[in-house]
Amino acid sequence: MRIAAIRFLGTLAHGRFRALLLAVLVGGAATLCAGEGAKAQESDSGIFGKEILGNEMNPSISLILDFTAAYFSQQDRVKLGGHNPSATGMELTGAELAASANVDPYFRFDMAFCFGHMHLEEFYMTTLALPGNLLARAGLFLSKAGRINNTHPHSWVMGLGTLPNMYLFGAEGLGGPGVELSWLIPLPWFSEITAAIQNGEGGSFRTKSFSKYEPGPDDFIHPIRLVNFFDLDDDWALQVGANAVLAPSTMGPEVGNRSSAYGIDIFLKYRPIGWGSTGNFFVSAALEGWFREMEVPQDVWRDAGGYADLTVGISKRWMVALRGELWKRIEGDEPDENNRRAELGLDSQRVSAALLFLPSHFSKMRLQYTLESVESFNLNHIVLMQLEVSAGSHGAHSY
Amino acid sequence: MKPLPGEDRVMRAFLTTVVLACLVTAAGAEAKVRVISTIPDFASIAREVGGDLVEIAAMVRPTQDPHFLDAKPSYVVALNKADLLLLAGMELEAGWLPPLLISARNPDIQKGSTGYLDCSTLIVPMETGAADRSKGDVHPGGNPHYWNDPRNGVRIAKGIAERLSALDPDNSETYEKRLAAFVETANQRIADWKQRLEPLKNAKVVVYHKSWVYFLDFAGLVEAGALEPKPGIPPSPSHVAELLRLTKESNIKWVLQESFYPTQLAKQFAEKSGARHLVMPTMVGAAKTKTYFDVIEYMVSELIKQ
């Protein structure tokens, strides 16, 4: 009986029923929580005293500025795009207005608008009261794919996005309008699975134009992420993630070309917090690797790559970081001017070293050197000096 | 539009998992009220008031700076199961708690719910007023380090007891009795501490971070300066030298700091000013303290030592 039920559910998950099932789950659960399922209750705040309130009903608003002075030794080099500096000189690599607020007991909203590129980066609602350990987001958001894709540059340790992320997800990152559902798996440790269905494009993935075609479930971008976190003890923590992105290929979605990417990420952090430890010293290591398969006109490209970070917090105000990046073509077309290999994946290696000074929790200065070796281009030396500041009430970042 | 190999299996596995999750019946209510606190001191007070009727955990370790926790996902698991969240508020936990609360998926402990108790609403805040970041890492609602004044401990205990009674009305009589016992003990201890601290009245102290205002107010001591030039800004040798100059005639008795701040400049100041340098626990569990009263006792005992 149980096997039959699982087979039935698996059948339901196939083909055109996928998106419909996801939408019904989210919609139904949201309806539940807005009615009897919601347990949010009003507090008797008059009995317990008055909160010191500011403009409590207004969203938390913050402005973030990233200013970069960059030097590239090569004019002819792989184009970085997104929030990366574009040329030798000075530029605003980030100018963000962020806002967030609880809407009511059931939803909150978060927004990030990028002044530098004059576009809305993210604007989505998150549920607060779904039953069954579920949480949904809907709107415009960056996809949860790997550790970096859904983060904003001002939260990065390094001043450049990684080349593997650019080849996989595009310089702006993979995202778009859509719906996402995540489940906190009832285990003794943190274990969360997330899946989304999104419209949009980024790097290897693109939904086709729906003005001419009626979309089916396979025509959308499906990022899926499973993450587990373990407190090894008070000082050590380990996070392991598994990722998949399944979508139409950015090259030829109209003719049914597909892209898929599978990745693993590992994050290990040591931060002693015993008596006499300031908590300012820490060492963290991150490793993220991906395999991508992408259908292109008359061929299939297979590539793999990733990055590894080592970050050391020396004191409250000083950090150093090292990064190595690698991308390797395994199978498929050789690069030429008629295909998009330069944008979507050349044999590449990069090493970076950065020194960060944090005058306070709200400002950051970075000096970074990067050595970049990309096939078809000469060795490129990159030097960055960056200043990041955040004013206002900005939401805390996730781990 | 044939999917690539493996795509279908991955998507089917995920959706099957989600549907099964929705069909799983919620666990039945357990007898104990599950309380999670940010600061271990609130947890200790809740343990006194709740006794065997509550299950308590604290997220901040007693030797950890409560401003700067890593928002570790493991806290989400505890928040997800909690019936009552105790926090200091006044944006002390603003750097790490909000994303955890969202990920907790627990409507019972969201802001505004009966299961969300901002303990700063139970006390009279000090150092309120307009806040601007040019003044350092200041908190708009007031100084959030209020739990080290045992008089506030009594107020917090009353608030916790009322909230436990609201969540678990069948046992409200027990919570009232335990609260009464806690308050009686607290009042006796407060009277004892006041008596022992009386000879030190108006003595001057220098602090590392401005986290001692409430305790000093209770103890009758005077804060003559802070090693941090502004809250959250690490001290520099030049600022310490200037502070030494300014406090030369003030007869500074102690330099007070928590264990999670660096000690080098504090020690230098103490040596040059003739003060005693005290690294003290400010949260239950540090320096082998086991209860809320143990922490205050530790601080008082260290101060009155010759």
C-alpha cells in the first residue's frame, strides 16, 4: 500500500503536474495558515510594559554602498559583469537600497534595489506561519543554489564573484520571479530542503519567451538545495549542502535544449568562544564544486569546477582571506568567436588574496590581489581597493 | 522537450518528500513548556520560576559576546520547537536573531505572539535617547545590558511567570508560588549585597564596554570612563592614555570587563592607574556560576575583596 502510494506520488510529480502540484501545495498551505492553521496571537503588551518604540510600523531601511578602485593588467580579458568592476578605474560596484518588514502575522517582505544598475534585485514575501515546518517565498528572488548565488556582494569576503558562479549562473546570479518552498526536516540537526520554480535567466539557464509559447513545468528554472548543519561542539561547526539546478538551456530553450547542474558545498568553521576567547578569532574553510551539462545547438557541453576559500578572522577589525577557483571543460565545443564559451565556461584558474579592515560592524575596507588565468587570454593581474558601508537598519545575514 | 537524464528523478524525489511532509501529523503537545532564551541569565530565571514544568535552553554561551553570535542554523531547530522565546531586545540580538526567527517556521514565537517575550519591556531602560551610529554601536531603545541588576532580575522573573501562566494556565498556581519563592530569595540577597557594597558607595570604576551601567547603578558605583572610545570601537593606546590623564585625580578602584574582550589595554590602564583589573562573568555558566544569583554574588565578592 505504502509502495503504491509512493509510486502514485512519484507519478504526480512527473511532467506537467510538477508546477501545478507545487502551486497547490503553497496556495493551500497559505490558505490554511491564514485561517485556522495560524497560531499567531496578540500579546497583552499593556500588562508587561511598554516597548521603547521607534518608527516601529515602518520597514527597516538601509543603504549600502560598495566603492571599488580596480586595476586590470589586461584590457583583453574575460568579461566579468554583474557587481564586479568592469575596467581599470573607479566605480560604484554596489549601491543598494534594502527594506524589510513584517506585513502581518503571516508574511514578511524583503526588498533590494540596485541603484548602480537601476534594477530590482529582489522583492519577495516570506511566510511566517505555514504548518508542517514549511516556509514559502514568492516574488523576485535569487535562487538558493550553492553558498554564494543568493547572497549580496556586500556580505562577501572577496571583492569579486567567482568565475564558476559566473559561468553557471551569470554575473548577476541566478534568479527571477517565482515561488519557493522549503521544509525543515524534523531531525535532531538542522536539515532543510528547498525547491523553487522560477522564470528568468542566469548563466547556463534561461526560460524561453512565453509570448510565443505556452509554458509547461519543464520550461521553468528549478533550483533545489538540501543543506545540513552540525554543531560539532561549541567551537566547531560544519555545514554540508547538495544542490541541483534543472532548467532550459540558455542556448536554444525554444527548441527544447536543457541545462542541468549538480553541486556540493562544504563549510567548516572554528571559532573558539570559551572563557578568555574574544570570539573575534576564527578560521573558516569553504569548498563548493559543480558539474554542469548544457545542451547547445548540435552539441552538449560538460564542464566542472568550483572554488575553495580560507578565511581567518585575526581580530575584531582584521581578516585575511584566500581563494582558489577552477573551471574545466570536459566535453563539447572548443571555444571560438561564434559560440558563447567565453561567457559560459573557459578553462580557468584563479587565486586571490584579500586583506580586510572593518572599522566597525557597518563598514569594511578591502585590498585584494587576484591572479587570473583563462584560456585564450593572457595572464591577468587584478588589484582591488574597496570600501563598503551600510547605513540604517539592515537585516542580519544568514550563516 | 525531453529532460536531461537525472532531472526527473531529482524533481520527483523532492516533491514526494514535500507531500509526505504535509501528510505527517503534528506531534502532540508535550507536558513541559519549551523555553528558549537568547541570554543564559533569562534561562536561569525561567528555570527558577518554571521548575520541572519547563524545558530550557539558551543560545548565547556564557562566555560569548551576545552582540555577535553566528546565526548558526542549529538554533533554528530549537526555535522551531519552542513555546516561549526570551530575548533581551533593544537590538542586542539584531545581528543574528531575525533570520533564525524567520527560518524557525514557528508562529508561536514571532514578535507580537504570547510566546515572544522581549524582556526589555519589563524594566526601566537606562541611556535612552536619540541614537546615531556616529556615536558608535548604540542601541536606540536604551542600554540593553540590564540583566546584571538583580532588581531587574525580579522584574524579569515576574514577567516570565506571567507569560508562563498565559501559555500554561493549568499550572499558573505553581508558577506563582515559585515566583514568590524566587522574589523572596532575591530580596534577601539584594539586601545582603547592598549591605556589603555600602562601604564602596560612589567609588569610581572604568569599564571596557558600556555594559555595566545597570549593575553600577545597583551597586552604587560610578562609571568614570570607558576604554572603548565609543561603544563597539576597540580601544587604542592613545585613547587609553587620554583616559588615564582625565581620570588621574579620580582614584579609580577597578577596571571592569567581560571575558570576551581583549585584556591587554585594560591591564595596562589598571597598572598605571593603580586600579584592580577584574574580568568578570556577566552571564550564568561563566566562571563556574550555576545560577543567576551566583553571577551577582561573584561580582559583589570580587569588588569587596581587598
